[in-house]
Amino acid sequence: MRVVVATGNPGKVREIAEALEGLGWQLEGLNGVPLPEETGTTYEENAALKACAAAVATGLPALADDSGLEVSALGGQPGVYSARFGHRSSDLERNLYLLERLRGVQDRRAKFVSVVILAYPDGHLETYRGEVLGTLLEGPRGENGFGYDPLFVPDGDTRTFAEMSLAEKRVISHRGRALAALLQAHRSGPPAREVIRAE
Ligand code: ITT
């Protein structure tokens, strides 16, 4: 099956390609198809916006991820607004801004959430969600990954996501968990659709 990966984030592309290798899908880039503005207020809404736009524009099934970091001491912020946190324009600036907001704060608990949606050109959607709990360091560690990875230590580990390989991060991460659910559902071909019959 040819599937468009509807993201402009190269870090997500790498993780999605590595996680779905076993399916034998032919993953394709956006090839100039623009992604819509993320006007939703939930991960599900924004993932659906991106996946549907790409599926309609290309006529192919399209996969999108909407994700974010929810920080306990900030009441769950930045959440769905993680990519624009503090109106900062780079990962480095957003990490510095987050550290600044958490300066002197004892409660370092945070949660990563990922919602992956596979949209078909006929409008059918499959939705998968993954979460991981962890804590935020007081300074960055590690060179791998993207976004807030250098600050986030998942529960049960001592390394940040940026100190892990793609495969190590996949086993634990929010996106890895959402993609594992997709992989499981597609183990023996596309999952059956629920049929709603009108009497
Ligand atoms: P697309 O919309 O084009 O997919 P994006 O980066 O704008 O790319 P989102 O709108 O879903 O994606 O924003 C999610 C942000 O949350 C992302 O930019 C990172 O800052 C952060 N984030 C999500 N998953 C992450 C991960 O696995 N590691 C580190 N940061 C992550």
C-alpha cells in the first residue's frame, strides 16, 4: 500500500518510517502538498485535519501525527500548542523557554501524547493514541531525536529520549505506542471497518 506521511517534521518522518518498516508499505513524502493550519483544540482534531488534507490532495491513504508535551506544573501546557510554545520558533528556543518557565519548580512531571490518524481518500479514519509519563531535567542531555527530547526522561529510565536510539525511543515513547497499535491492527491487512446499517 502507498501511504503519504503527512508531516513537515523530519524527526517524525524518521520515527514513523522506522516503526512501520515491518508493514512493507511504500511511504511517500508530501511532495509539495501544503498542510492546513492546525485550528483544532485536540490532538485528534489536528491529526485528522492534516491526514485528511493529504489524503484528499493525493488520492492516497495519508498518515498524520499530532502530539505534544503536557507539563504538570503548567496545568498541562503546552499540550496541543507544543510546536508554538512561547511563540518560539526553534526546538532550542522552546526548550530554553520551558526551562525558564520551570526554574525553581520542584514538580518536574510531564507527559508526552501522540495521536496518529490514518485517513483514506473516501473519508474513513483510523485513530491510534499513545502516551508516556516522565520528568523534565533542568538542562538538556543528548543529541538524538527532536523537540523536547533532550529534557525528557521517561519513567523507568535514566536517559533522556535524546540519549536513545530510534528503536529504544520507539519501545517507550508516545508515538512508538500509537504506531505499535497501528502495526498490530494492520498485522494481517487493513482492519475491518465497522458497518453501520440503516434499517
Ligand atoms: P507536523 O504538524 O508537520 O507533523 P509539528 O512539529 O508541527 O509537525 P505538532 O503540531 O504535532 O507537529 O507539534 C508537536 C510538537 O510537540 C513538536 O513540534 C515537538 O515540539 C513536540 N513533540 C512531539 N513529539 C515529540 C517527541 O517525540 N519528542 C520531542 N518533542 C516532541
